[in-house]
Amino acid sequence: MASEAQGGKRPYRGRFAPSPSGPLHDGSLLAAMASFLDARAHEGQWLLRMEDIDAPRVIPGADRVIMGQLQALGMQWDDAPVWQSQRMKLYQAAFDALAAQNLVYGCACTRQELSWGAYPGTCRAGLLPGRQARSWRFKVPPGTEYFHDRWQGPQRQDVAAEVGDFIVKRADGLWAYQMVVVVDDGEQGITDIVRGTDLLDSTARQRILARRLNISYPRVMHVPLLLDEAGRKLSKQNHAMALDLVNPVRTLNKAWQALGFQALPETGLEAFWRAAQGQWARRFSVL
């Protein structure tokens, strides 16, 4: 299992976990680059995990395209890739462990019945007569969750008040992201999570869930997002273009600058990564 705020107590294991709903674009490269550099700067392992749990969004063959893009940019993973769709037994076992502790319950609420904001606990005490469970929610304990983010600094969130009991199994029968990412990181022994700041709000939820599953939650670093001209997160949903691999160093330098660094003059992939790793290690006091 991963070790929370573990520093150098266990060998570093990081990961990049893209959704195979299309090829990587400039925005997704930021998270890939940051996680890759952090692993290399720590002389640790960098793993690849395909988050294909949301089956309706998966594009056949996109996983292989992503792997080819990473390799074309000089980014090689250190262990066999895993696919969430092949790990269903792990998620069921985690759900059963929560159920044995009376920490999950069936919820009959539809989106139309809920207003924006924290889930009000409508079904926590049981379903009303004539209602059937659609999804399953995790019982969030009261109190504020505190943690440190290596990029964003000190963080806090009262999950019960701000989010409420959150879904771990969706109405369509699929496992929810918050559940599977905690199980995957624990099972793979991930020590450090480096990902986009859009997922910072999920961290407190995942930390609480991890404790109930006896998983020590990894350290976290949430890096900036790349925005489009409208100020939206650059994403596949917003029709972001696939990475330009004709000039891979130019593509890498674009992401490097978006992370707040000066462009590197190197023209070869090996030289680029060597220089970037050194600067990353110095900025984050890794070595």
C-alpha cells in the first residue's frame, strides 16, 4: 500500500492515468509530463493506468494511441500497464468491505430531485416506501479533512458539509471514479499522485474513503490546467486537438512552459528530459 506523506520511507511509485476517450492533447500532456518528471526526479517508478471504467466514453483503440503518443515523446512506463475494466473484482471487494462496516447505502434519488450543493442525506436512513436504490453512496463522517498539496499548499475541506455522502456505485451499475481511483492507487502501491488541479476537490473525499479501506493515501501534487481561449479546461469534450508529434521537443516545451518553466533550448528528446528533470528536482527540492 502507498504511504501518506511518506517522503523517502518507501520507493517512489507514481502514475499517469488517462481516460482512453481519445488521444492525448496539450492539456493532458501537462499531467503526464509532471507525473513523469516527478517520478524520474525521485529515481522512482512511473506507471500507466488506463481509466476505462466509464465504458460509454471509451473509444476503441484510444488506449494504444495514447501509449504510442507517450513513447513518441520519450515517456516510457516502468511496469505493465493496467486497465480498470479488468479489475472489477478489486472494486467489488472494496465495496463489500465498506458494506460490512455499514458505510454504504442505496440511494433512490435522481439528479432532477437533487438541487446543487451537498447531498442532503435523503436516503441515508433508508428508502421511502415504493422507492428502489439506483446508486450507492458512501457515508461521509463529520469533520474537516486537512492535507498538504505539494504545488497548491495547505488544503482543507469539510466533505460532509460541502459534498455530503458521495456515490461509489452509479445508477448505471458502473463503479464511480472516487471508488476506483482509491482502490487502484492502494493496490498498485502508489506513493505520489501528480495530476491536474481540477481533481484537487476530489482529494479530501478520496482520503476519507481510503482510510475506511485501510489504504494509506499517497502524497499529492495538483498542477495547473491548460485553458482554451474561452477560459475552459482544454479537454476532449471541448474538441482539443491531438498532440503534435511532428516536432516532439516543441510539443514538450509548450507543456513545460505551461507548468511555469522557461523553454529549454535542447533539440533532442533525451537532452530535453535530462534538463527538465534537473530543473524539476531543484524547484521541488527533490535531490
